[in-house]
Amino acid sequence: MNIEKEIFQRTKVNLNKLIKYGFIKENSMYTYERYFLNNEFKAIITIDNNGTVTGKVYDLQSNEEYTNIRTKMTGEFVSKVKDEYKNILIDIKNNCYEDILFINEQANKIAKYIKDKYLVDPEFLWEKYPFFGIFRNKNNNKWFALITNVDKSKIDEGNGIVELLNIKLDSNKIKLLLQNKGYYKAYHMNKKSWISIILNNTLKDEEIFELIDESYNIINKK
């Protein structure tokens, strides 16, 4: 994972704040320049309308891009340049971006509900799947919810990325729920005791919250 992607993962840009910060807009791109390390280096950072960040660092003595920060090179000086560049990016993130945990609004509402009620934050365990978040019961460390994103073709007709909530429920209730729109056989979980709910506002938030409570209580008894 490159430096920019690592720092800005799970964030959402506020384009208006970019301008206030000092970015210059040209067409659909926002550009910012910053000199650092006694004006011996210059960072040029570009952000598109989607918030994707690219950046280059130039050594002003040689007037060439300083690519050592992209390599596995070690050493005090390389580390210093890299750290200073990271600090610039982090400052932009703190001033112009908002943290997001998941891709869509309903998934983030669910994460907030779980945080507020159970004081549980999602854990992102897999680098390959950065938006797969698990929620553990603090009493026994067992999962009671999992949010994933998959191509819709994996669960139904159609395509495009959708987010799913996996929760644990009574097997008889699962059979009943599967007869209704918005519910699917558990994706990558035990289908007898888990069910998947599509998070695209097919179901109301309150209905999902009640089922999360059931899942939490089932796990809590174990």
C-alpha cells in the first residue's frame, strides 16, 4: 500500500475545505504545494473530486523527484524526508477529510448504533479487504456482527459493489426472514445460524438495529 492510500484510507474528502486549506482548483483537480526541510524539498499533492490523493516529492537541489521515499531504502535522512512528507499528508487529512468506517451511509449508521449502545468499534482484520469490519462482544470476544462488501452478483441478480451485514439469529427466524426482500443466505458464514442483510436502505435502520440486538444477546449467552 502506498503512502497516500495508507493515510487516506477510510476517509471522505470535503472539497470546500481543500480550497480553504490552500489547494488550487483547475478543472476537476485540486493541487497544493508545500516546501519543507528548510526549503530543500517540495511536495506537490493532487486530489481529484473523489478524494483520491497522489503526491510527488522533489529534491530542489537536483530538481528531480525524490523517489527514495517510495522504496525500501532505510537511513536517517530518507526516513526524515518520508516522515516530513507524511506529516504534510496527515495535516491535510485532519483538516480536509472526514473519517468513514464503511462505504455507504447505512453501514456507517449501523457502526454508530453499535458504538453508542455496546461501546464496540469495528475491527478491520484483513489488509486485502479494508472495508470488512467485525464487531465483537466484549464479554466473550465472539463476533456478533460483520459488515462486508461484495459484488451483488454473489448474492442476487445484478452487479456492482454492495455492503452486507452478517448477524447471528435463531435458525427458525432465519427461515422466515429469508422469505422477505433484503435478506439473503449468509455470505461466507454458517447459513444455519447467520443471515446476510443488504445495506442499501431496502430495510429500515430500526428493523436492522433490533436484529443486531438479537444477535448480540445470542452471542452474549454463549
